[in-house]
Amino acid sequence: MPVVCLIDYGAGNLHSAKRGLERAAPSPDWRVEVSADPETLLAADRLVLPGVGAFASCAAGLRARDGVEQAIHEAVSKQAKPFLGICVGMQLLADRGLEHQITEGLGLIAGTVRALDAKGLRVPHMGWNDVRARKEHPVLPADSDAYFVHSYVFECEDEDAVIATCDYGETFPAAVAKDTVIGAQFHPEKSGAYGLSFLKNFLEWRP
């Protein structure tokens, strides 16, 4: 029975993310576990890191769970498990975040999380907006719109890591990916058919 572990570190819309993953599951055999236990993370087939709130508080919450950050690095770097970061969970993939202070991220995809340059538009960027593929990726569905809630963006050091973009005052990464890691700035669990396709593709992804 395939297992996807939704990492519980006190920052994230766990209920809707769990429901979205269960709805997107390719078959009834899939099980979604919510856990902050390192052994559970390492035993799962793939991992999902949600996130709602500020970068620094989410990073602190993650690091307050004993062994979870180390388990994430082992799962990704040594076991090559598929790993999805959602919203702030995507931003935590970066080297650092600049929200209110400089905070170290997970360093799984090189880059910095900085304030969105919305050029006079309302911040946070909240609501539906187009996601446009920048390059082909097995997890990305055909271009459509998705639901965003954010004030900061992931500025990647390697442009090849940006697999989809969105426009709101500036063009920013809507999705990033490297090796077995992928991140979505939007909330797939709140993005209707597009989001469910994205989650289903992630569950079926064989990087």
C-alpha cells in the first residue's frame, strides 16, 4: 500500500491538504498519513510539506520537531523520495528567506525568498491566477489557473529550476523543481481540477 506522509509541524492547512491528496489518489490503495515522526517520514513512499504563514515562524516550527529536518534531508538526498512543498512549504525549499529577518531554509533548491514586487497591486496576492508552464514536467498539468495566497516569492539561483510562472506585478515562479523535489507556490488542494491533476501527477511521478 503506497503511503504519502503529510508533514505536521504546526504550520499548514493540514485538513484540506490531506483531503486533496486523498481525492487525488490514483487508487483506493493509497494512504495519507499526517505525522511529525521522523521514522514515519522515512518509511513513507513520498512526502508533502504544507505551509501557511511567515517563513521564519514556519521554519522555527519545523525545527522544533526533533529529527524532522534531518529526516527530510535523508529522504530527499539519500533515499531520493518524491517531495512536494506547498506555498510556504515550497518557499522553505530555498536557502534562505528574507521575511522580517534572514532565516535559513532547507537548501534543497538554491535561491532566496523575497517580497513580491506587486507594483502597486494589493498584497498579499490572493485569488485565482494563471499558471503557465515554462518547461515540461511530469507533475505539471496543462496550463490553467490556480489559487494563490502569498506576499513573498522564490527567486531561484538556477532559472532551470523554474518550471512554471505566474504574473502579478512581476513574473514569479509558480512551481519549481529539482531532481525528486517539486514545489508549488499555489495551493493545489484549493485549485479545483487543475490542483487535483497536479496532486495526482505528483503521486504517480516516478523521478
